[in-house]
Amino acid sequence: MWVSIYAASYVVLEAFAIYFAYRAVARARTPQGSIAWVAFLISMPWISVPAFLVLGHTKFRGYVIARRDSQEVITGVGTFGKQYPASGDGGLFGFASFERIAEMPVVGGNGFDLLIDGRETFDAIFEALEKAEEYILVQFYIINDDNLGRAFAERLKAATSRGVSVRLLFDSVGSAKLPQSYLDDLQEAGVEVVNAHAIRGPRHRFQVNFRNHRKTVVIDGQVGFTGGLNVGDEYMGRNEKFGAWRDTHCRLTGPVVLQLQLVFAEDWHWATQSLLIPKLKWASEKSAEEMDALIVATGPGDRLETGSLYFCACITRATRRVWIASPYFVPDVDILTALKLAALRGVDVRILVPDVIDHKIPWLAAFAYFDEIRAAGVRVWRYDAGFMHQKVILVDDDIASVGTTNMDNRSCRLNFEATAVFFDSRVAEEVALMLEADFARAYLLDKGLEEQPWGRRIGAPFARLLAPIL
């Protein structure tokens, strides 16, 4: 009897495995992802079928963003560039590739402040929250109920007490440990608290992909923040495991803040099916710094492979240098090829990654890529003065970005991300100085995989097999 039940169960599982394998072939965004899933599903259905239910989807079907839902906003985005024209032309390559990826124009009249590590970042954010007059828009992937998390909540509650409208979006996967009492306390104080997946998403369809990884703060439509830091004590360097936490955020002023605000409004629309746009300010004072900038928001709801295309757009236009800091290095084939070609044509290509382990599998998988890029001339620097979590790109002397996007498949294809890109030599110089200081606290990788400890030699190739879902 038990043999019959087992055999019947196995047949059913294999049927599901074959069906899911077909879906992987038909819908996966890369051949590598298709092959990995097909092999996994057919060979180990007991493990792979549940895994596919959780991780196997790579497209957010039905995601209708707010700008496509409102004719007023469609018209407004079209005229945005004319209202706030860029002062430059993007040089030899222009702005077109970035604008097509972002579906928004590069705008002029912006200001930028680089915020290095937790203290600078949250001092600036808390100061802005305390100065808010009309509304606050806040979105974080991770919010913890710890010292920083409670200080953050107190600022939001204080804002509502003086009549400021406060809206908070959180990701239910990233903030899975956040107690309901924390959220209830904010709601009782008048904060509108919304799970980014309130209508559809991880809590409602056995799905942990499609996380909203953005970190956004917008004050009155005039000041904005984005970057790598979440709300938690570890981001202040208070976690014994990670020690000093190296991260980067930025403070934005000018019309680029309205783009960041639009991205928040899109996510709010997704979570609530209500249009926030009419309730917000859509005019901005220009900054005296007059910098050209663009918010590049990417995600699985986009028509194109926007995350991967963004990295490729940065790498392929570099003529002198491209420096990339990312806590995870699990690039797709297109990014990998772009990096190697840039190095082969003489560009100074540097990758800065942490030596300290955060998530074991992506950390291990990175070693399976290092030999390949080092052979082409890419230099890999490993930051060992604590854990490095920043997501920063520097191209030549005139483009720099700070945002939430990691150089891995999850950020490029499975998460919703946002990056502030500045086409300005002053920002590039400031970011270059910051990264040079980081390189001084890192060491140059000079050993191939065969020279690494046996655990890395054995584990890295197998970890790389999981690259499509990392």
C-alpha cells in the first residue's frame, strides 16, 4: 500500500516538475535560468517543485504602475524634461539609453549630498523629518524594532502630531521580524502604514520573489533620500557579527526628487490600488548646484531587462574607468561580458566587494566569477574593515550613482530597486574620493579559485548554479 502511495505521489510530482520545467523554458528571462530550473526540476522533484513555487517566477504579471494609469501623469512625464531641462547633453553617448531604461528624462537643477555610513545618513534623514511641513513619504526594505527603528518611529509620530501627513511602505519579506505592535503603534499615531505586498505578493501567493528593495524618503516633494541603508542598528555599526558597517546614501534636492516621489507613488498604487499623485506636490525649486540627474527605478514589472541594462549602460560607456561597489557579485552573462570587454579595451575596471560574509551562498558564488573577470584585467578589491553594503557606480569623471541595486540576479530581475544617477563631474569627484578611501581599506584579490581554501574551491561552482535565483 505504502509503495503504491509513494509511486503515485512520485508520478504526480514528476507531472508538476515537467509542467514547471515547461514554464521555466517558456518564461525564464535567460537560457541559463531555464537550464538550471529544468535540470533541477526533473532530477530532484521532491525538492525542486516546492522551490519553484517559492522562487520560480521571474515576471510580475499584472503590475500596472501609476504613471500608466493616469493620463495626467503620462503627459506630465513627457513635459518634465522641458520644464527642467538638463544643462548638459550626456557627451558622446548622450542620455538616451538611461532615459529609455528609466522611462523618464534626465533633468537639470538638482543638488546632491553624499552621506557616508549610518550616522551621516540618519542624522540627515531625521533632520529632514523634523522639518517636514506637509507630507512625508517613507519606504524601506528592512525596518527593525531596535534603537534606530524606535528613534525612526518617534520622528514619524512626532510629524503626525504637528499635522504632517505620513505614509510608510514596508516590505513584508525584508521586515518579516518586525512585530505587529510596532506597526500598530504607528497607525494609532496617525501614520498610514502599508505592506508593499498588501494586495498581491509574498504573503498572499506562496512567493518570496518580487521584494520591494527600495529605500526612499521624500519630504514635501522638495528633499529626497535613497541609497543602501535600511532602518536597523546593524546599519549604525552596532552589530557584533558585522562590526563597522560601510554603506552609502545620498540626499537629493531639485526636480529629481519628484522622480523619486513618482516611483513611491507607483509602489503605493500597487499596494493600495489608490492614486496618491493628486495629493502630492509636483513642482520643485531648482538647486543652485544645477546638476543633471535621473532616478532609474527598475523591477520585474518593467517591459525590458532594466536592471541588467542599467549596469551594461554604465559599463559600456566607460572610456577611462568604471568602479563598482556591491555587496554581492553574481552578474548575469551580459554584465559579465560588458565588464570583460571594458577591461580588455583598457578601461580601469574595479569591483569592490565585502570580505565579510553576509549571505553565504552569494558570497561563495562570487568566487566562481572572479577568475574569469580577473583574466580579462578586472581588478577585484575585497573590503575587510567591516561589512560593506553600498551600491555605488563611478563612470569616468562625469557619471556617478548611489542606490539600492546590487550586482546580482535578484536585484536585476526579481526586486524593485531605485538608483539616483548624476551626470556631473562634481559628484563623480566626490564619489571617487570616497571609493579611493574604501580601496585603501581593502585588499586586492591576487589568488585564483584553485588557491582558495578547499571549502571555497568546492562550494563556489555549486553556488554559481543557483545564480539565476540569487
